[in-house]
Amino acid sequence: MKKVLFSLVALVAISSADQLVKLNVSGMMCPACVKNVKGSLNDVKGVKETTVYLKEGKAEVKAAEGTKAEEMCDAVKKAGYGCSVAK
């Protein structure tokens, strides 16, 4: 039982080291754009989960602590879209 509890505590500690980054993304016109942006963000080292909102022109990225938002925006820009870190 102690071993299981310790494992759960370790998992919670690892999960809490994540950060949520919000990005403003411009130039998305259709679901294919969403797929491209999501794929570009998921290719950034440290990114764990990405949600992209077409109508709102936003993306929320769950990433490991220390993953730089600027690197995420650079990936989106390389894919042909505008990007800025939401304040």
C-alpha cells in the first residue's frame, strides 16, 4: 500500500510541474489550419497536450515546466500562421 501511495504522490508531483501556455493564433481559416497548428505545437519538445480554438484564434498548450512559449510561437509561425503569447 505504501508503495502505491508513493507512486501516486510522485505522479502528482510530476503533473504539477506542467505549465499552461495560452497563445493568440492568427490566420486560421478552417479545420485543416487547426490541425496544422496543433501538429506544429505538438512537435515542440516539452509540449504534452494542445487544444486549438478556430473561432477564438487561440491555442492552449500544456507543456513541461521550462518549455518556452516563444519556441511554441516560432513553430506556429514556421507553419505559416501569426502567433503571440497571450497576456
